[in-house]
Amino acid sequence: MPANETDIGVTIARMVLGMASFFPLSRLSSRSGWLAAALFIAGNSACSSARNPDAASGGSSGRGGAGGAYNSGARAGESGLGSAGISMGGTANQPTGGTGGALAGSAGASGDQSSGGASGNAGGPAATGGNAGSGGNAGSGGASGVYKPPFILGADITITMEDEYWGATYTDAGQQKPIERVLKDHGFNFIRIDTFVNPGAAGGFAASMPQPFRDLAHTITLAKRVKSIGMGFLLDLHYSDTWTNPGAQTPPAAWASLSLTALETQVYNYTKDAVSQLKAASAMPDIVQIGNEITGGMLWETGRASGTNFGNLATLLKAGIRAVREVDPDIQILLHIEKCNNITTSQWWLDGVLGAGVAFDILGQSCYATAPNGVAGYQGTPAEWQATFAALVTKYPKLKFVIAEYSAQQRAANDTMFNLPDHRGLGSFNWDPTRAYETHPNHPLFSTKEAWNRFVAIPELMALYEKMAADYGIK
């Protein structure tokens, strides 16, 4: 840390000059954003992201900007189906100093909610037992030990690797623990991790960061920690070097000029290699998500979906799905859109991909409601979510469902899934539970104490998840 005011001034100056490290040009809408970002660091004000209305189907989401000093991981702005989107916001600069690593270690395996072993009903990553030596009360799996709990209480904590680089700590009832252990102790049983192809490439998420955060290597490190304590793991493949969402599906730089046939090969090879490496590292995913918020398709322009044109998208999705199945056919395949308040568009999309012969297991929806921070929701209200899922569960009897991203309305989101008939609502994933953003409707489960990276579990919200875990029979 700087020793005096002169050092502090130098540090701030260096951080302002180095904003390119954390605000890639592709994620800012104008040069004025750079000035705003610099003033944010120097004066502790917030930069914001823009949001476009859905041009075709009832409103989508814009996520971006940093919500507090040195926040990282804010998502690029999104717009609706058929819109180009605005890329503002981005990832704010981080403080200088030591490289953290305080939480690099992982806790020992307990196995109390894990599956594993040949019969799929033993506990823990070594399939040897749960808290009472019985393998836990909430897990089953296929021959390979893929974890399939009766209900998923999940969270997306991808930002953990970046935060820990900058010395983040996580405290629960006065005790410091790894974040995955905090969550598990309060009923969570699944973790989602976003993965970019080459985030260190030009224009990538981590192009000028000290490490290529969100690449496969970082995913493997975090996934091993997650699996070692008996939690499930959802691998979210973005097929880009940076964020993808309804308004941004940019191919990786190395794939930018490829034909459909070449992209099909790349999707297959990349997916199979990623899942194979994770399996070899004892961190095999239990669910693999092929693409992120792909209502308008992926790998644009080649894989764009519109009207009745789903052929190219289907080709790319099938390549990724085939790759996963070849590594382990028991891994569940999830496809993810963000229309949980829009029955018409959800059905249009499902009819398109299913009609093109894409076979998958789970449909995930983003369901962001208005949050306590006052930011309006992107997908309406829980009542609208319930109506959409009720329609989908009736029309598509072979599919199961998750809420792949949500933040506010925690109980309502999970009750929506739990109350679907025939256990076809598998569960939910709370997105980025450590962060409160000024431009995104997040309702964090952690507060900060003394510094941006001193995360403290909020007792009443953790108690809510404990109650849900008990009510849903998973703890």
C-alpha cells in the first residue's frame, strides 16, 4: 500500500493511466467513458451502463458498469433481440499492492451433498462418505458420478479468481472461509463458472489485466475447489473472448473470419478439450451450458438466429453438445436465454432449436427482478416468470428448467422452480452474490467492511437460503 500522500497520488495516477487494463475499448460506448472511469477511481463515483429496449420481443436486459469503488466483473451492456446493444460499463481498475492468494487453498471434502461412485449414490468427490459417513442426503448420479441433487441452490462466483488476486477475503459469522465454503454452509450446493475462450486476446475481457481471468485455467482452479467440497459444477461456455449476452455474441478473435464449417469444428474441438481437461483435473462439470443468453444466436453473424432461420445456430449447438456427450453422456446440457417474462419469444426460440434437431436437457432463463437498490428489473415480476414457466413445462414435456441467473426475489425465484410439476424445475443460480451494482439489479448476499474486497456474509440472507434448503429437502 502507498506509504504517504505522494505515493497515493502516484498510485492513483498510474491507475488512471492504466484504465485500459480494465476498461477494454470494446466495452465503452464513447471516449467520455474513459474520463468517467478515471474520475470514478479518483473520486469514488460510479460509472454507469446504458440499456436498450428490446427491439423485437418485450424488453431485455442491460448489465454493466461498476457498482462501487474497484468493483470488477460488471457485464457489458445488453440490448434486446435484434439490437446491436451498447457496450459501456466494464471492469473497473483494481487497487495496487500484493497479489492476494489468501484464499487459494480449499477446504477438505465433506461429501454431504455430493454424488459419485459407480452407483451414483455415495458421497464426496472420492465417493466415500458424507458428514455422517452415509454420503449425504441430497445427491444421486449416473455411472460417472454426475451430481444430480433433488434441487439446485446455485450461485455464479466466477469473479472469485479476480477478487482473490487482489486479496479478497470472505467472512461468515466472524470466521474467514473460502466463498464456496460460506455458501455451502448455508445451503448452496452448486456453483456456476463462466469461461471465455481467450480473454487475454486483443479485445478480450482480460486483454490488459495481470492474468487472463475467466480462461479455462482459472476455471479449472476454481472448479477443483468446488468439487473438492462436494458441490455441483455448472460450466458456462461463452464462446467468445469476452462477455456474451443478447446484444453481444462476438466470436473469439482467432475464430473471427471462419466459415460455418470451420466454426463448427472449432466449437467441437474447444468444447471437448475444455470438458476433457476438467475431467482429467477431477473437476468434471455436472452441467455444461452451451452459449450464454443466446436468444439471438451465438458467434455472430454466422450463428445468428432470426425469424425461421435457426440452421446455423443449430449446427454450432450440435457441435458443442456432441463434444460434451463424447466426454461423458451423463453430463446434462443446458441452453440459456433471457425471456422468462415472455412466453411468445421463449416458445419461438424453443420451436426453432428443437425443430432444427438440437437435443438438450435443460432450458435456462435469466430472471432479473427490480432490486432493493432501485434498479429496474429486466424480466418483469415473479408472477410473469411463473406464467412463462407454467406454459413451457406444459408445451415441452421432455425439457427441464432452471433459472440460470437471478439476484433479487430470491425466495420467489426458487419457489417458481421448486413448484413446477414432476420435479422439472431443477433449481436456480444467484448471479454474482458479492456485488451491489449501481446499474444492475443485484441484491448481494455479502456486504463489504472497511475495504471493497472484505466481503462479509449477511446473516439474514444466508438464513433465507438455509430455510430454502430445508424446505426443499436438500439440507
